[in-house]
Amino acid sequence: MRGQPMRKLALASGLGAAALLSLPGAVATGELSVVVSNLRSHKGFVRVCLTADPANFPACIDDAQAVTRSIPASATNIRFDGLARGDYAVAVIHDENGNRKLDTFAGIPREGFGFSRNPPVTFGPPRFAAARFTLTSDAETQQVRMRYLF
């Protein structure tokens, strides 16, 4: 008899959580960790853009829903909390001189860059589909390997 109230409370709590997730407008969320490797120095900043909009990848300039972060280049892990489940892509630059942009020479990046899923890069950045991953669980990680052409 003593266990009955606790069992009812546990059952009610479980149903309450399930009911909240089934409400219209309730969205399951997750956490994404982006781990950056192969930085050639700890100078400047690592700038990260997370987007779900293929039309605004990789720049994220006209994407009001994009999430951008800047961290010192000595840190290599960036976390995004409260993301709705779905498709995303990540673009990363190593802004070594801290001027808040990717420096280029004749259109060729002079600073490091990388993308989620580490797709091959030939002429220009990869398409969203090549860098796309699906956030399907409470916590996921994307490893991004930096590349340098100069």
C-alpha cells in the first residue's frame, strides 16, 4: 500500500511529460556539439555558422534563423542548445587576424575553413546537401576538420 502513491505519481509524471510533447506546437529539442580539429594556430577566433536553410549556406548572411558563434581559437568545442530536431549544416572559419571575415586572395581562402561531415572541397564551398546532418537525438556531435590552402 505504501508504494501505491509513489507508483501513481511516477505514472502521472511520465504521462505528463508525454502529454507535453504531444501538444500542438511542442517541439523536441536537442544539443549539438561542434568539435574543431586541425587548427594551425591559436591566433584569432573560430567563427561558426549553424543553419537549416540551404539557400544561405555557408555564409548565413540572410538567414534570420541561423545561429552564429565566435570563440577564441584556443577553444575547440562549441555547443548549441535547444535546437529543434531536423536538418542542419555547419560552416567554420578560422579568423586568424580577427577581422570578422574569411580573407581570400583571388577568391581562394587564405584562412582556415571547414564544414560539418567534412565533405570534399574542390572549386568553392560544398553545397548544403554535402554538409547536411540530421539532429535526431538529445545530444549529437559534429567533428569539423579545418583546411588551409595557403
